[in-house]
Amino acid sequence: MRWYLRHWYDVGLLVGVLALAWGVVADLDTRQQILLLSFGVLILHEFEEYGWPGGLPTFMNEVMRPSDRPDRYPLNQLNSMVINVSAVYLFYGIAIFFPDVIWLGLAPILFNFLEVLLHVGGGVIRARAKYSPGLVSVIPWAALSVGYIVEVNNDTGIAASDWWLAIGYMIAFVVIFLALVTYVWLADKNSPYPFDDVEMSRFEKYRHLVGAAHPH
């Protein structure tokens, strides 16, 4: 368990590469292919945030939500793993197996756009940063998301009910998992699951790119 908490994004990198490879070579419906590729990019996005170049734990706990215990609050190894693996994998993965359920696929696609806003609006503009962890991988995410909406519109169209269900489903996911699970229920200043020194040090290589980031 401890090993996986430390290396879930390293393990995920293999899953992401396999998903992208399958999305390229497999004979899939275009809609399903886009959802699979979006899932693959999601995992690369997580690796960019935590693995290489990494730095999200420090960025979040020192810059975006300044903490006196930045190695474990509000993000720690446990809540990071739960939201990025248990929750997000399911949120994106289920849609791949039911590509004809439009709202089910549209919800993670809309979340992709939300991630773009968070990384650009929050991660770059608010933090006065030239780079924030995960910024590069949101670019193909945005392109895939536009492609999905265009494909579905050209194929069957997107009904008003699909938009409302997708928006409601995405909001429920964000509130329950991103807000409550991550930043309330599993956030603990005395968490026994701190990030280790290597994870915390990854931000140092580009701290100078973030105007709001100052060492404590």
C-alpha cells in the first residue's frame, strides 16, 4: 500500500501509454476512440503533475493553498491517489465502454475543459506562472474535447437532456470527489501519508517560473 501511494502515477504511466496505443491501432468507433485517447492523456497529465517534471504537491500546498505543513496538507499521498486513480479512472473509464450514452461521455469531456480553465486561470494567471504542473498535457485534452463534441454533433447530435445530465454528473463528481474527498474528508494536517522529499523537491527546478512561489 505504501509503495503504491508513492508510485501510483509511475504505474499509471504504463496504463496511459497502453491506452493511447490501443486508441491509435484498434478498430474503434470514432467516439469511443476519442474517449480512450482522452483517458490516456488524462494519465499522462497526472504523470506530468506528479512524476515528470512533477511538482504539483508543492505547487498546490505552497502556492495555491499555502500551508504550514506543505508536505501533507491539504494534498497528501492518500487523497492524491484516491482522486486520481479510484475516482478519475472510473469517471473517464466507464464512458469508454458505453460510448452511445452521450451524457456519460460528455461529462468527462466537459471536465477536460474545466481542467484547462483551472490550469490556465488558476495555475498560470493567479499564480503568475509561466508553467504550472500539468499545463502541457491539457493542450491535447482540449483538442480531443473539441473533436468529441464535433463528432457527436455530426453523428447523432447532442440533445439538451444530454447537456444537462452531463453537466449535473460532472458537477456531482467535482463536488463529491475533488472538493469533499480531496480537500475535506482526506485532508489532514497530521496525515500519516506525507509526500516524500523527492516528490516535494520536483517543484524546485522551475520555482523561478512562478512569481507567487516563495520558499517558506
